[in-house]
Amino acid sequence: MLNRVSTFFYKRPRLVLALFLAPPLLWFLVVYIGALITLLINSFFYLDGFTGQVVREFTLQTYAKLLIPTNLQIFARTTVMAILVTIASVILAFPLAYYIARFASPRMKTWLYVAVTLPLWTSYVVRVYSWKLILAQEGIISWFAQLIHLDGLLNWYLSHDLVGGPSLAVSPTGIFIVFVYIWLPYMVIPIQTALERVPKSLIEASGDLGATPAQTFRTVLLPLSFPGVVAGSIFTFSLTLGDFIVPQLFGTSSFYIGKAVLTYQGTSGNIPLAAAFTMGPIVIMIVYLLIARKLGAFDAL
Amino acid sequence: MSDTAILFKNVSRHFGEIRAVDNVELEINDGEFFSMLGPSGSGKTTCLRMIAGFDRPTSGQIILYGQDVSNLPPYERPVNTVFQDYALFPHMTIEENIGYGLMIKGIAKDERAQRVEEMLKLVRLPGYGQRKPSQLSGGQRQRVALARALINHPKVLLLDEPLGALDLKLRQQMQVELKNIQREVGITFIFVTHDQEEALTMSDRIAVFNEGKIEQVGSPADVYEHPSTPFVAGFVGTSNLVSGEVAQRITGSSKRFSVRPEKIHLAKSNEQAASDMFVANGSVRDVVYLGLYTRYLVELEGGGDLVVVEQNLKTTSMDVTGVKGQKVQLFWKKDHVSYVGG
């Protein structure tokens, strides 16, 4: 009987493939694409301000509301934050990834790998809260700044509205630091993977042909690991765009996209506006990916 | 001084306990095609890498045209390498690959393009400049790697088993081509290989490596016909070693000797041996018909085997296989014996 079944499937490889692919495809279509379409549809409805009910009629007035200066500022603020977090992550992740990929002994590599991914084992919220303690007014950083008599500098820095706030724990700088901290593993791993795929002989060949290590980095290593950088940046960029917990905990009164969505759909029940807001990151991500493609990030895929 | 391209002075390279290269003394002449031959792990590649600068000697000196380069980084050495896996930059076109060294040197685009074009002609790939390495066959990539190295006019070109990945036909063709290119450019070539036939075909001189040491340096004919150690006798060509009592019986001395299979004449009837010949008696244990020639395994009286190869000038497979099990006499010239010691 079992034999007959296996023969049946052996003769029909396409059927086997279909059976394997059906669950993930179904999940993807219904849950993911379905949710996106629902969002898109909702964003074309509007909230009746008088009754507080969602009116299911096609309209562009929600988008008109979305594009008022305050909201555009939210988009700009979030995008700039995402870009800065991404750049900082690349700068921090690259040397680490390079070390893991090229120099670490196999044993060391395992340990570093664990060390990089270890934070992902504990709850995101716990880790974010622990930063509250580090960044708070009476926290470690303030204490240390006082110790080395740089508290004046810290206060001067915090007095600037663009980056500062009452304390590091309530400031854009705080948000930035925590974002970089929590998304860093997502940058290290893809870069490390990309660097590991660059054969050692290519680096040797470059040196052999007269290139100094700096030149080799620029002309060989960086272009070849660029897909990894882009893959990592897709994580850091999109995760920063959509996150609402970190701005909620460390933010001043300025909104970020995630927080805006939460407020509109949770607090005020304005689901159409929340949906329209969600379209923002999607559009930004599409633009981002198009730019990445233009830079040749996907040529190697 | 100018006649010496490379000089190894007591060079050793240890990896922990392992002596990859052990006290090597070597002199390579200017303009010669020099092969480093040996099994994997014999230290030949490590020697090459130390000349290139990818590895540094644990002790000793490497002198390149009178200059001690032992501690120079690769990018400051006037040598270039053709890698075993070619190591072409996958994100660059063929033109960019070949012009890479010139680009690094800051040579203007026009001159670069012109010299790349010349190189493409030299390696018979004109018109391939705009392709990517992935669009080329193994043999073509190999020639690009050669062009990329040669364009920099290195004083020495290092080749690390560059033909290893090619199939037999292409390999034989590239052997001839490499030799021609070397004659044309007149640069010292150092060629690492584990393939004795390849080394014999192309080289002016060969160094045979074993366990981090050089066993013998000499011309192909020297190394083949007069191996100085049992290892060389065995690694270059087929090992036909005879020693002890059996050797005593044949040559009158118990010194270990080696004789090449094709030098031995297999006499089927009672032939008279000339005075400059050694004679041995035995019986044919195995016969392998190989078309062009036949290989016989002859068990000697008193123990030990000799491999004998004879061309099938007048014989067919029917004739030769019939010899199996028969008693035979073996003749070979006394000159063709090498006493290998050990």
C-alpha cells in the first residue's frame, strides 16, 4: 500500500511540488496579500467625524488628510530616523561581520555568532526596557557623564530640540540608540554571510595585482558584499519604519509612523487614516528597493 | 646576479607543529620555465605563496632579483599569480579584470584599454572584453587570468595548478599555449603542479617536492631518467625499484636501483643479452592492453615486481594477453639504471 502511494507520487513530481507549496502559498495569499488588500481598501474609506463610524464609500479624503504638513513631517521624521539607523548599523556591523567571516577561528566564529544573535533570544520588550535604565536621567550614562565631568556637554546636547529632550531616555537620540541596538543583529548576519561567500583567492588576487588593503576593500570586498549590506538594510530600514514601541517608550511628543498608526486605529478608531498611514512605509520601501536595484544590489542574486 | 630570479635561503614555513616547508634551498634562473612538482601537502604551493607574499617564511630569506622580499606585502612585489580557481572578479567585465592592475597603478583609461586589447589578442580572446567571467568557459577564464597577470609585466609569473580544473584535451592544448606565451614574453614562469606529465612537458627545470623538502632539481630528462631518490623515481613516472638480494643477483650490487618501464625489453624466446645489458628472469603475472602500448607486470625470481611497457608495434591484444603466466627474460641497458640510495 505504502509502496503504491510512493510510486503514485514519484510519477507525478508536479503534484508533489504543488502539495509542498500549497500551505505557504495559501498563507502568503490569504493572510499577507489579503491583509494588504484589506488595508488598501480601508484607506479609501473615511471616518464620519460626527458619528465616529467608518463610512464604506470610495473617497480620497482620507489621503487628503494624510498629506497635511503634520503628517508629512511624521513620514519625513521616520524616514530620516530609518536612514540614520541603517547607516549606523552598517558602520557598526561591517567590521564585526568582517572579523567573523574572515579572521575568527571556527570556535571563535561560533561564539561570536551566538553573541550576535543572543539578544534575539530574549524578549524585545525586556531589552528595550533595559535601555530605559541605561538612558534615564539617573541612569548609567548620566552617572558616567557626571563622573568624568561631561554632564555639561550632555545637557547642552540634550537642549537641542532636534536631537534632545528632557533626558536621553526621552529624546530622538535615545530612540536612535535603541533602534541601532535592537536591529544590529539583522545587519551583521547578512553582511557576514555575504563576506563569507567572497573567495579568499579574490582578495589575494587583488593584492597580487598591486592593490593595497584599502583599495581591495573598495574595489572588491565592498562591491561583492553590497548585496548583504542591502539585505541587512532592508531589515533595519523597514523594521525602523514600522516600529511603534521604541518611539512610544523613548519618544518625546513627536510622532513616528508606527505610533501614528497605533494612535489612529487604537485610540481614535480612525481605521481608514491608520490604513492610509500604513501605505506610507510600503511606498517608501518600494522607492528604497528601486534605488537599491539601481545601485546594482540585486545583480548578484 | 641578474641571472638569478629567485633565491630561497634556508626557507622554512611551519604551521604549528607541521613543517610545510622545511629548510628549502633553491635557485631559479631568469627567464626559465620552472616547475614545482609534488603531491598535495608537499610544500610546493606554500613555496609559491611565499614568493607571492600571501605567506611569510617562519625563517630564512627569499631573494627576488637581488632584493630580500621575505617581509614585503603582496602588493609591493613585482610578481603576479595565476590562481588555481582563476580568482576573476565576478562583478567586473573581462576588460576590467585584465585592466585591474593598471587601474590600481593609476594608468589612464585610453592606454589601459589599448593594453587590455593587446593582451586579449595574446591569449586569443579578442572581442571578449565586455563579457562577465560567468559567461566564459573554464579554458577561457584561465586565459583571462593569465592576461590579467601578464599585463602588469611582472618579473616572475606564478602559476598555481592553473590547468587542474580543465579536461584532458584542453589541458594538453593549454600546456602548449602556456609554453608558447612564456617564450613570447620571456618572463620567468614558476609553475606548481602535481601532474608529472605536465611538468615534464613544459618545464626547463623541475623541483620535486616531498614533505616540505626538495628531493631533486633538474631538467625533465634528468629527473625522469636519473631520479636521485626513491621518491622521485616513484613520483615521476612509474616506480620500478629493486633492492637487496634481487638487486645483487641482477647488478652484482645490493644498491637499490630504479629502471623505467619502457627501457626494459621483454624477451619471449631465448635471446642473447649484449654485454652492456642487465638480465633478469621472471614470470608475467599480469597483462594490461592499452591500445598504444601494453603494460606487463613481471614477478622477478627471488621476489619483487617490475613493470614493463612495450609498444604494440606488431602485436595485437590477442598476442599480448597470451603471455600471461609465461616465464620471460628482461633486458635493459646498464646506462638506464639509476641508483637511488635509501
